[in-house]
Amino acid sequence: MGTDQVPPIPSPAVTPERPTGQKETATGPVRWLSDRAGAFWALVTDRPVSLYAAAVLRIGYGALYLVFLLREFPHRDEIWGPGSPWTPELAEQLFDQSGWNSILTLSGGRTYFELCYVTALLTSALFMLGWRTRAVSILFALVVVSFHARAIFMTDGGDNLILLMAVYLVFTACGRRWSLDARRRRRAAVRSDRRPTPGRSYWLQQLIDTRSTLTTVTHNCGLFVIAAQVCLLYGAAGLYKVQGPSWGGGTALHYVLNLELFQPWPALSHLVDQYATLIAIASYVTVLLQVAFPFVLFGRLKYPVLGMLLGMHIGIAVLMGLPLFSGAMIVADAAFLPDRFYVFLARSGRQVAVRMGLRRPAPPGGAGAASVPPQLRGGLPGTGQPTAPGRGGPDDPCRDQLASDPR
């Protein structure tokens, strides 16, 4: 009989479990980053944002440049033409150093210059009206760059901003609202409703969806770049002012009001200059608004800030005689207003026109009865708003427009 003893079965090792709260803490930042990245991707790709704001930018800068060219029409030869002291030869020498270029230097003849000037006027008008915006926006950017480079020493901050915005607007769908293109698409949609829609192949539909997505991404990125440009402009201007003793001492506007170069109405400038306390307050408020502007964009505080900036730019236009610069900045600030504001503005304008008898009442259920989806809410961190529905679904009001015309 054996005397061997069966060894005891070892008990399974007990693995210490991590507390539930510790797991959530470890995965919380990763999950938050993943959710934010997904929300931002949906914001960029799902739907074109701020279409009305893009239309305001198109109308504003097209009208500004058209007025600018008409205002300088009597002096066009001395500024850009063959009679300019800055000759095409001098401009070509500068182009070799700076990398700029201009269609105005391709020929020194007066007939060619007059043709270019008329083309610039026509292009600005068509861009403002939104006619064939995809092609006209490229021509408008070419016109602005050419005229800017031809007389680069006669430009100011307003010209520089219009130049940047003209290039940025090429990448946006700025002709989707309040344009002749939008009117043409609405009429085409009404006609297509009366005809049977032919079926599309799978690959054709995929190509249309891919084209629409690329157009949406390009438009959204273009508007984000415009917003970043304006924030950089205000932030840099405010930080530069903080470094100087004049703005810190509240005397900067006093010196500006006493410069003959910025006195379109000397009596008005001298009258304002008598209120030293108000000038000091205006100097401090100007610096505060410019520094704080990039930090108030995602809250309701941006509306009073935009209102004060509007008053500041109107004051610059009146007191300093810089209407082009002020107009360019006011139009740039308009990009930060939501689409629902412009829809309300347009609806109120139509109602006033109907009451005054200038417009017939629109039939119920017409093209303007559809609500506009909320913009710039789907994926901004910290807003607490849900992500916008996916493009192409039944809840996407922009799908038909994207499929018919990406612009």
C-alpha cells in the first residue's frame, strides 16, 4: 500500500482588479480625443458651413473692389496705366525680387490697359452678383493680385486684406446663396421636378458623392482659414499696440487725430480731440477688443464685441478717411455671424418689402420655406451640441444641391 500523498491543488492566483473609476480615468482622455476628432471630421465633411456668411464675403468684397475701381477711374492712368511714374519696367524689376506678377505688365499699350480695366470692372460686378462664381472667383483673384502688384507702393491695409480674401474665396462655395447661380439652380430644380429623374449607375453616384465631399471639405477649410486670418490680424494688431507706450498711455488716438494725412475733416478731428478722457478710453478699449477677439468667438460675448468693432471701424472711416480699410474689416467681421442671423435678416427684408408693396407675398411652402440647418455647431469642442447628420441622408438639405452643382 503506497504511502504517497497527493499534493494539494494550488488555488488559482487572484489577479487584483483595477477599480472601475481608474479604468474610466485611463480611457477618458483617449475617448474624449476620439470623440472630438470624430466631431471635427463630421463638421468638415458632412455639410458646407456658413454658406450665407460666404455669400456676404463675396458680395462685400466684390462691391468694395468695384467701388474702389470706379473711384480711381479718373486716376487710373497715373496709378496703374502707362502714365504711372512706377513704370512697367520698374515693376518687372521688383517682380524678379519679390516673386509677384501682373497681367498689366504684359503690354505697355494704352488700349491693352483700358481693356484690362474694363475687364476688372466687369469681373468685380459679376463676382458680386454671383454669376458663374466658380470661374469668376478665379478671375477676380487674378484681377486683385494683378492690380495690387502693379502699384504695390500705393496700397494700404484694406488692399492687403482684400487681396487675401480674394484668394481664399476661390476655395469656398460663395455662390451657393444670394447669387445668380443660386437663382438659376432653383429654377432648374423646379423644371426637373416636372420631369422623371433618370436612374444613375452605382459608379456615377459614387463619383458625384466624392466630388460633393471634396467640395464641402474645400469650402469648410477655406472658411476656417478666413476665420484664422481675421483672428491673426486682430490678435497681432492688439499685441503690437500693447508693446507701445502711446496706446498704453492712452495718447495714440490723440496723435492720429492731429496728423494731416488722416484728417479728411480737420474741424471734426479737432473737435473730437478736445475730449481727452474719451480718447484715452477709446484707446484702451481698442487694444482690449483686438486682443480679446480670438478668445470670444465661440460664445455669446462675440456679439457685443463685433458690435463695438463695427463702431470702431465706422469711426476709422469717418475720422481717418480710410473707408476701404474699414469696409474690408467690416466685411471680414461679418464672417463670424451665424447663418440664422442672415436668414432672419433676409426674411425681415422680404416682409418689409411686402408691406411697402415692393414685393408680392411668397406662396406657402416655396423655396424659402425650408429651414436652414445650424452652422458651426456639429463638432466644436465645448459647445455641447450634437454632431450634424451625415451627408447624403434624408436629413441632409444640402445633398441635392451638392449633387447638382458643387459650387
